[in-house]
Amino acid sequence: MDTFYSHGFAAIAMVCLVVLFLSFFKRKSHMILTLIQRGIVGFVAIIGFNRLFVSLAIDLFVGINIWTLLTSAILGIPGVCMLFCIALF
């Protein structure tokens, strides 16, 4: 009987967390979608600039990793420009 109560408590806690999680995302969905859009645009911009610099024989490259994607998602195109300026030095 104790395991029933402990599993029941865990199930109730999980349902409460899911409800809180969904309500959080309902209010914050616009902000999250904006971050995702900026991240995608930043990803495409980094790839585009990398290919442009390779075709122009300029030794300037920014790698794609979690930090560059987060920078471009949070800061947008100015963040991508900042990444390339940092890579320049």
C-alpha cells in the first residue's frame, strides 16, 4: 500500500509540473518563438558568411556550436556580426 501512495504522489506531482510547464509556455510562447526564429536566421547567416568568406579567400570562419547559436538567438544579427568580429582577432 505504501508504494501505491508513493507512486500516486509522484504521478500527482508530475501532472502538476506538466500543467505549470504548459502554462509557462503559453505565456512565453511568443518570446520562445522569437528566440527560435533568431536562432535559425543566425544559423543561416553564419553559414552564409562562412561560405562568402571562403569564396573570397578570406581566412575568417565562425564554427557552429551551442554558444554561437545561443549568441545569435539572443542578440540576433548584431550578435552574428560580433562573432565574426571576435573571430577576426
